[in-house]
Amino acid sequence: MNPTVAVIVVAAGSGTRLGLGQPKAFVSLGGRSILSRSLDALFALDDEAQVIVVVPEDRLDEALSTAQDVAGAAAPYVTVVAGGESRQQSVNAGLAVLLPSVQTVLVHDAARALTPVAQFEAVIDAVRQSGYGAIPGLPVSDTIKRTDGFGLAVATVDRSELAAVQTPQGFPRAQLEQAYAAASDDFTDDAALVAEAGFAVAVIHGDALAFKITTAWDLRRAEQVIESAFVAAAARPVPPRTGVGIDAHAFADEGEEATHPLWLAGLEWPGERPLAGHSDGDAVAHAICDALLSASGLGDLGSVFGTADPRFEGAHGDVFLAHTVGLVEAAGWRVGNVSVQIVGNRPRFGARRPEAEALLTGLLAAPVTVSATTTDGLGFTGRTEGVVVIATALIYPF
């Protein structure tokens, strides 16, 4: 592993103000812990990143299991360490396990569990482009008063100069490590510590979803955001889907038409050489099945109708089509329409097109159009060695 980005997730707080009797990061939020939700965005970053989770010492195993569940295949990028008495000590513990390849370090509060991935990406980009720290912030919308310490307002503060700062806060690794090494006091955030060390820190635009869960009111607000997103997703209409299927069959040997006829587009073609195949070789039916299976995400002809399955040996196209439509409908889709293109010299299809379209439309309970063309003598179809069929299907959710 050689990630150039690391994210230190600070989750070692006691959660006293939340009042639920356990560390805040392990409190449930919409069926998952706050820590679990705070990690979602990290494993969606464009860059591979080392993820360092800092938690109370008695929660190391639980935190590691949670982080690995969220990370999935990216679990090797996860490190979990014990935090200290203060936030600053906890971040220092994270800095101690950075991989040598890391150049940009982000420090993020697990309590900002709904921070979108775009905010992480923006901070990383800002640090790389500027060469100094970057922190997200939101403009202060309320009027701010300075008081005399006894409750009396003495002045109005110019809010155009103020920003409500969020996380993740990002820095070049060398600057952050130097600032921590030189720190003699505790600071409220990493930006203040880095600025105290003499390094520049820019404020970039933040996101309202990156609010901090501190009180029970904040937790309920976060739950409402999740519930609203779930309802919106459930109400969002599912778009139609398309699929393409291609099937090619060679003609059987000369004389085979005397033993069994050609079947194509669900029709029998007396006197024509049949197509070779495990079934009746109906390339039109097979291409339609392939297109429908592709559109509905159910695989392909080979995986659904294997040649080892005796049910389909010698079966006609209507058997394949009926079975496929059943699978598609069971998956929650209905057939909208199908378009078929036959490529080959034989059989001469034009005269029987209406008959084929009516038959296939009835089998699918949806409009089917069929056209035919040749390759002007090119390829195996041009040499009348077989046919190729291309089908396109449109399906809709029920």
C-alpha cells in the first residue's frame, strides 16, 4: 500500500453532552453507529487513503470490526489506535501510525457523521494545489454581538469576517507533524495549532450536512436527515433499462433439412437448412432472451440456459422466451418493447415479417419489431454459412 492521503478520524470523546451513557461515536444513528456512518465517505474517495480511527482504549476491537465492515475489500487500509485524554493527544496518536507514503493528512471528527464525500475531496484538492492547510467553513448568518462578560452587548461583530469551521481539516503532512511537535498548549482545532506554528491555513466552502452531533437535539436532527433521504430514495421513480443481445448460429450440414426444419423467429421454415444448436437453434429467440436478461441484470443466455440442462435440449424458441419473461417479471420488470435485426442471406424474411412480429409480440405481451439485412457477401453470413441476430430490449419496473 502506498496511499498519499490519510484521514485521522477522531472518535475518542466521552459523549457526556449527548447524555446516553457511552462514547458518542458508538451511539446508534439510523440503525448504525455514528462512527460507522462517519466512515462511509472515506471509502468513496477518488484516492486510496489510509484511514486511522482513534477511539477509547476499551473500544479498540469494536471500532476495528466496525471500520472493517464499512471498508469491505479496502480493510487493509484501516488502522485503529487508542486515543488520549484530549483531542490533541488523540490526533497525535493517529500521526504516529502514518504510512511513509502519506503526504496529505486530513483530521476529521466522527461526530460530523454525515459529511459528504465532496467535502473531503475539496479539502484534499485545496491542500495539494496550495501547499498549505485548508479547512471547510460556512458563513455566519446570525448577527454576532461582543459582550462585556456580564451579559451586556458592547459591540456588533462584522460577520463577513467570520466562518463556522467544520472538518475534515487538511494539511501537508510535514506542516502538521511540525506543528504538533512544537505544540505547548491545547488548541480547539488543528487549524489553530498549525497557524500557531506559522503556517497558512485557507478556509474553503463547507457543507451544511457536516454539522457536529453534540447534543440529543443534534442526534435527532441527523436521524431526520437520514430518514428524509431514505423516503426520497424510495419515492424516486426507477428509470427504464435497456439490454442488447447477440446470437449467432451456423447452418447444419447439407441434407439436414430432410430430418428437421429451420426454426427462426418462432416460425418453421420448411425446405430451409436448419441452424445447428443444442435447442432448435432459433437465433432470434435466443438474442431476445439475451437482451432481456441483460437489461434486468439476470445474466446471459449461457448462464441461464446451459447446454447441460436437459429441459432445453431441442426446445423451441417459445420455451426460452416464456422462461425468460418469467424471470424478468419475478425480478420486478415488465417488457416494454423489443427490436430485432437479422443478418443473413437466408431465409428470405420479408414475406413472413408480419407473421413473426405477431407471434413474438404475443409471446412477450409487448411490441416486437423484426427487420432483416445482409452483409453484401462479406463474412460467414455473406457466405450463407449461418445467421447473426441482434436484439435490443426495453424494460420497465412494475
